[in-house]
Amino acid sequence: MSLHATITDLIPQRDPMVMIDSLLVADEKGCRGRFTIRPNNLFVEGDALNEAGLVENIAQTAAARMGWLCLQEKKPVPLGFIGAVQNLEIFELPKINEEIETGISIKNQIFDVIVIEGAVSAGDRILARCDMKIFISNQP
């Protein structure tokens, strides 16, 4: 399923903090997003996106999924906050102008806490993966 909303309709972040270009697919179980590393990105160090940028990309991909679900239900897009990152493995940092894809799987959701598993890849290479706990705020 292709999604036709702009990414800023789906996430609360604005430039220069946007770390996802497009949401490719999304449903109750997870999502997949795409992002191109640009030279002026806040998280670029030298010629590559740093580790914090990869973690933020995973979080924003999960946020885009939540935003898409909220738009489907005609609800406001909530704020989310990273509560914990576990089992973080970084295998390779993506280079400037490289396109990455990030997949999110929902492991568990209890009330306003979502536990996800995220993985970032470029082509057939897995760059990073982690488990993340995200707290959803219902405040405007």
C-alpha cells in the first residue's frame, strides 16, 4: 500500500529535525520508511550519518506509522518520546546521499507505551537495529 500524505502531516518534527522522507507502507503491525542522507543533516559527521541519527530515524519511522494511523481515524497526530533503547547494534553508518530503508515491527502496546523492533538497511546490508520503548502523549 502506498501512502499519499506528506511526511510532515504524519510526524510532529520539522526541518531540520525530519529524519524520514516517506512512509512506504503502514498497518497495525508495523511500517517501512525511506530516507536519503543529505550533507546538511544535523546528524552527519564527516561523510556519514552518526549513531544518534540512526536511532532518531527509527523513532521517526515509528512516529510516521502512528501519524498515519491517527489520520485514518481522523485523530490529531500525538507526540511520542523515546523512553528506552535496548539491544542497539550498529553495523555500518550510511554515507551522504545513500538511501536507507527502516522497518518497524510492533512487539507490544499497552495503553500509551509501544515497544518496537526497528532495523535500518541500505540495499541488502543491515546497518543498525534495536528495540525501542516509545511513550505516546495524548496532550495537544
